[in-house]
Amino acid sequence: MARQTEPLELVVGDVLELRKPHPCGSLTWTVTGLGADIRMKCDGCGRRVLLPRRTVEKRMKRFIARGPAVELARQLLEEESQADEALANRGAPAK
């Protein structure tokens, strides 16, 4: 299996579905901390675990919900691109 070139982009508040259920029966986890290791909380029983980033990437099935930082980043990128377009249009020669 080929290794991903870039790490998975996770933010605090992401809700993930993992491939195997936790012993409580829940498949969903909420990301509560980031770094080389990922801190997560089980949405079923509240258990907190610390897993290496690589392990989380391998066990993750999909995103259930993205954290608020993802939406904020998308809004900022959209505003920035609109500002760049406005500057480009302002500097264009008139026809």
C-alpha cells in the first residue's frame, strides 16, 4: 500500500467514522486535539484516546461532520479570491 504524501487535514471538532466499532458499539469519534498524535473522544461512551496520526488515517472511514475551523478557512479563501478578482478587474484596461 502506498503511503499518502500529505497528512490528512484534521481540525478540532471534526467528527469521524472509523472502520471498527469501539467496544461500546459506537463508530463515531470527535477530534479534540491535534499534533503528531490525535486526541479523540468516543461519541458513544465519552472515552478519550490518543492515537498516532498514521493509525487514525488508516482506521478512518469518512468524515461525518467537519469542525468549525474548516468552514472559516473556506470563507477566508473565498473572500481572498474575490478580493484578488476585484483588484485584477480594477487594473484591467477599459474597452
